[in-house]
Amino acid sequence: MKYEKEITSEVLKLKFEGDLIGENNGPEVVELANDAISSGVKNCLLNISDVRYINSSGIGVLITLLTKFRNQGGELFIIKPSEHVNKLLIMTKLQAIFNIAESEEEALEKI
């Protein structure tokens, strides 16, 4: 999995591409979130439109990120999940706990 990051005014923007398999990049991404939170970031926009596959460890990474931001009084928004990921979120009923937006603009409006 590859990812890009950007921090702008209390918002961490992450864009994932490839396969979200938590064992590979999970700890690195969680540490990145911890650093952002330590510097005052409250919200995270997670664009996963280019994620082809996600396993249970990848879902664990998403839940860990969600928990970290909510514990700081912020929120995590999943931006435009791919069809495969969206089906998985529905099957696991996780779409009920995540804020899912179709665009970055929509998520920013909700913040």
C-alpha cells in the first residue's frame, strides 16, 4: 500500500492506494496519526477510493484511527470507499460507525 499525507488547519488528509493490509503499513499509519494528534490535529479525512483490497488487519487500522481521533474530540471521515471496501463495510455493519462522504468537500462541510 502507498499513501500520501497532508496536514492543513487541524485536518490530517490521508490518501491510500493499493491493498490495505494492516500488518504491512498499519503501525506506520497509526504513528503518523499519533504525531498529527500531538501537534493539535483533530480530524482526519481518509480517502480510500483507490484501495483495491482490505483485510481484517486493515479494518483494525481504520477502527484504531477512528478511535484515536474521536478520543480527541475529533472525527475520521472515510472518503469515497471503493466498491469492494464499501461492500465490506456494509457486510460488517461498520458503515454505521464511520462517517462516509463522497468527497473531501462534503466531509469538510460536516466538520
